[in-house]
Amino acid sequence: MNIKIILLRLIGLTFIFSACITEIDLDTAGSDSFLVIQGKITTDKRAFEVTVRESARFSAGPEGAETPVSNALVSITDSEGNVETLTEVNPGVYQTRDDYRGVIDRTYELEITLADGATYRSLPETIFPVPKPDSAYIFFVDETNDVQVFINTPLLGEGQETYLTWNFEGEWRMSEIGNIFNDICYVKEEIDFGNAPVFSSENITGDYLSDQHVFTRNVDQRFHDTYLFHIYQQSTTKQAYEFWNAVATELNRSGDIFETPPANIRGNIFNVDNPAETVLGLFYTTAVDTSYLFVRGSEVENPRTECRPFPRPPDYCGDCLLRDGARTTRPEYWNP
């Protein structure tokens, strides 16, 4: 498998540092295989997934070739002795019950036993409290037509290191044209986290983080009326922070074949009977705080809507519910 594909898939489940990603096409023949295990739990109440797959070591085969690992016994145990047994819902995808949630200050371990009896376990992961941001604001970059998002937030303080990350969703308001109803829709979308940062307080003084740049995205027709950033500030642990730091470093390597290969980026998962076995991926835990940042079209130079009579607009301009993630009910949090 192409190395950059493995790393980007690890990132796709979670997040990466704010960095310019350099594609690395270092393909090295080999026949060995290794496990790639990914999973997380948060303080939200919902179903969480753990994926277990097998990848060829530096395979020169088709990009993205991975084999789901089925029929494994997967469980999560907390420091109170509670055991959550996951159910395989798709090949290699194991899920908790719908109302599962992590609890702040508890520690969690993932355990996976394969059909051949091999057992893998994560190092303990504790859910630390997450501070609530005081504010968020934007800066519009006219030259590039980008909007930059910044955060002001307290840290945990009292001599406690703070490790944070931010994820995002977007939502915008659009108006129909060309029918007798001309409804308004609120359209929610996932945002590519390619530039989502991770933060550590290790090298700063004080207990406050000011003007932290957390996200940049290009302005388009979705900002015509009002655009909403859902900002999810999350706590994380030192070992998760160090893992993603190593991944970010790997993605920005020069490509020198004498540098440390990606398989040496070890996560927190190991073979109980053979700790020297290479296992890629990470199981981590996080507390989540949600905040909202509205951006009016007038703040970003009033981009034009694509729903205008000429040229012929897309079909969803006449029926906004044709857009994925659209609804006509105004969200209770929509208060620009």
C-alpha cells in the first residue's frame, strides 16, 4: 500500500495538525502485513466505532487495498470495571450501543481478540475535562477569498497540561426560487478536517490561549446569506498528541528514503503476547464542548448565490430538500 494512503486514512477518522500536506509516494515492495486499528469515544451520547483492518506492509499493490478483519471480539473497559462489548455492524467495523458515552476523569482501554486468538490492547486513555471557549471570530482574507477562524479559550490551569483539538461542521441558510412556496432550508455539511490543528500547552506560559487559528476555508456561494461554523473543542491526551505530531511530521517529510519509515510511528495499541509486532492506529478519548460562529454574507464581501434565474440554476434551488443534509425546520441554535 502507498504510505501516504495509510497515513491519510488514519487522519481521516480523526484529525491532523495544521500543516501543509506533502504527498509522499514511497512504495517499497514487501509481503508482510500489519493491523490498522482506529477508534475513539467522547462524552457525547451516541454509537462509537472501532475499525480493524489488515494492510500489506509498503505494498506496491492497488492504493487503498485493505482487508477488513471480521469475527473479532472487541470491548472497551473503563476504570470502574464497566465493560462495553461492541457489535460488528459491517466487515471490520465494530460499534458500541447507541447510548454509550465516555465519562470525564475515567480511563478506558480497548481490547481486541482476533479469530486466531491474538489479543491486542490499547494503553489506558483518560478523558480529561475540556475548557469552554470564551469566544470565536473570523478574519476574511480578501486576496485569497478565505475565511480564517480563531479561538480564545482558557486552559485547564493549576499546573495541568492542556491538549486540545478542534473539529468542525458547517451549516448555511438558502432560499428557494421559482416555486410558489420559496421555502428556506438549513443545510448541514461535514467539513474536511485537513487543516484541523492539535494544541499543547507544554511550551507556553499562562493559562489562556488567545487568537488561536483553528481553521481556514474558502468562501463560496454557501456564505451568500448566513453560514454557521459548529466548533467542537475537544480535550485529548499527551500520547494522542504525540502520535498525531509524529504523523504530521511524516506527512511533511522530504521523502528521503533513509528517513524513519511510517511503520515506525507506533500508536497506543499493542499485541499482548508480542509487543514488538507493528500495529498502526490509535484508540483515544475526548471530552467535547460545542460552540457556534455565524458568518453573514456582508462580512465576506457578499458572495453571489447560485440560486438565481439565469443561467438555469441547479434543481435544488427549486426544492432545497434535494440537497443532502437540508431541512426546513429552523434549528433551535440558529440565532445569528
